[in-house]
Amino acid sequence: MPHPTWTAPDLTPDDLIACAALCRDTLAPVRDRDWSLPAGDLEWSCRYAIDHVADALLIYAGHLATRAPSRRPRPRTGDPARSPADLLSVVETAAAILAAVVRAAPPGARGFHGSGMADATGYLGMAGTEILIHTDDIAAGFGIPFAGSDDLAAKIVARIFPWTPAGVPAWAALRWSAGRAALPGHPRQDEHWDWHCAPLAEWDGASQPTAPLG
């Protein structure tokens, strides 16, 4: 098996809960502001971005819970009637649901994702990326600080971005992995970046980003 460039402790359901709490704590102070403004340099609004996070986490939970061999209908496709404050709560709920599904999943459980048949930690890594990266996008839209979490980012990068350059802070590495920033000697990736959500034992050592976040 090729050796990933990053090493860190395994992701756990508690790490996903911590990602959701960091999202809540960062964005709660702006929950009553206008969320129609762009989320960072995305074409999405801040409101759409947080709604997307809730959708993604519930999709992951559904695919892992059912051991889906192929794409299933979405359990949720946004909720335009919900306030941003409610959506922040929905993200926490969705994270708790996915965490519970991961805890209950037997060893070796897999489920469909467009990037590969994900295992439990692969889903945790994708969900953690969704939460932290879109929290960063939304914070940038509002012009508020968000420093990420090197501890959580290191675990995510080690699990689903095994090709990411080492020797930089983990949060910077995660932002590069998700196409949000450049690193020294490594230009910013375009929207075709991808992740490795299948078990790491199946990684062939290549770095071939092919799909946008989602």
C-alpha cells in the first residue's frame, strides 16, 4: 500500500460532533444577518451553503445506514422556509445522526458515493470537510474570523486526502485539499478536486481530483 503523506489518529464520530459545534459557535453570532450574500468566493449564498451541508450529511447517513450500492434518492433537498438559525441546528442534528449511524455500523460497512464506495471513516471525513470548509466559506462571506481546527483538519486530511503536501499547518492543508487556497509550491486546485472516501487500503497512490465538493 502506498504511504499517505499525512498521519493522524483515526476520525471518530465525536470528531464529527466537534466539527458541527465549531460551525455553530462560529456562525451563531451572525445568524440574524442577511444570509443571501455570497459565501466567500463561491457562487452560492451563505444560506444555500449551510443548507447544502445539512443535505450532504443526511445523504451520507442514509447511504451508510442502507449500505447503498448505488445512489439513492436524497432524503432532503433543502428547506427554503428555514431560518439560518434553524439551519445551524439542523446541521448539528444531521451530524449527530451520521455519528450514530457510524457508531452502529458493523466493521466493513460501505455505502455509495460518487467518488467511491465509502466506509464509515470515509463518510466522517467527507462530512467533516463539508462542515469545516463551508463554515470557512460562510465566515469569509460575513467577514468574520474562522481559524479552523488543526486537530480535526489533520485527521480529515490523513483519512481522505492522502496525497496532500505535508509540512504545513493542517488547516492550511485541508483548505488546499478542498480547492480553497494555494500552498507554497502548490497552486490552488480548481473545482475538480476530489477525495478518497473508500478505505485507505484501496488507495493506489495517485492524486487524481475529478469531482467538486458535494
